[in-house]
Amino acid sequence: MSAAGRFDGFWDSACRNGITAAGLLLVEEAGGTVSDFSGQPYRLGGPNILATNGSIHEEMRKVALEISQRRSNFTAAPLTYEHCGVLEIIGANHPLLILSNIFNDVCWYGHLKYRSEALWKVIFASWGIAFFEYCFQVPANRIGSYEFNTAQLKTIQEVITLAVFSVFSVLYLGEKLKWNYAAGFGCIALAVFFVFHKW
């Protein structure tokens, strides 16, 4: 509502699911401002959020902070990112990445069933399919960037890529998923542990 200009501002103090990332993106793309009640950049899963048109942000932040301090339920331990759960936070960009990778596989490998077609036709067709891939991929990375760094985004992308490709190669290309393929993919998936673990 704030992004559409219907409200000058909005604030909340409850832990929301990953769809908050989409709203955060919309407000900032519309020229608004998003932060927590202390004025720091909002972190997905944080204890509170304030989104405004920008011009009244500081005034509204002070009011929201004062109200939150008066409420007794704010005397308890603050709600953190860990309380919300990782799956809830990253769920906003996962469906987009899955859709992106479906188009990616069709673009890169779908033409292998039609090897008799002229190469130039395949190239132009692949370009057209790639457009839809990027329609999902770019927003997915933009939304995910509010919570993850680029190394983490890339790791998530690769794991989803392998998962989607495994299904695509079996169902569409008719190839068999051998045990050594699965083992190799599993080793790549171990990157998730090393990239996301707090060392």
C-alpha cells in the first residue's frame, strides 16, 4: 500500500514470512524508505519494520519507536532472524529461482531433442525463452540480496539448478539419473554448508 502511494507509511512489529522481501523491494523501487525502528536498514526477519514514502520517515520512526517502547510485550527478548527460521526467510525467492531454472533448462537443453532443426532457428528460439528466464532470475536475485551476499545467492542458485536439471533430464530428455551423477550433485550441494556456516 505504501509503494502504491495509498499510505504515507506503514509499520509492524511482528515477524513476517519471506513475502516481506517482495514488499521491501516494491517500496524502495517506488522511491520510499524502509528501516527498523532504530533507523537501521531493515533485515529480513528483524523484530520490526517501518516503510514510508521517505519524506516523513524520520518523524514516523520516532513515533513508532516511542509506541513500541510503551508496550509491555516489547520488554521480552526481541524477535530475531533466527526465530523466524531460514526456510521462511529464503522462501520468497526460491519459487522464482525454480521457475527461472525451468526456462533455463528448456533454453539450453530443450533443443537437443530437435537436432535436425536449423541452428539459427534454435538460437533465436532460445533467446526468446531466455527472456522469460531472466524475468524470474533477476527479481529473485534482487529480493534475495536483501538477506544474502552474492556468494550465498550463487550457492542457492546452483543447488536449485542441479535439482531442477535432474528432474528435467529424466522427464523431458529421457536420460537416466545414475548413482554417480547423484553423488556428484550431492558433493556440490555440500557447498551450502561451507558457504552458509558461520565460521
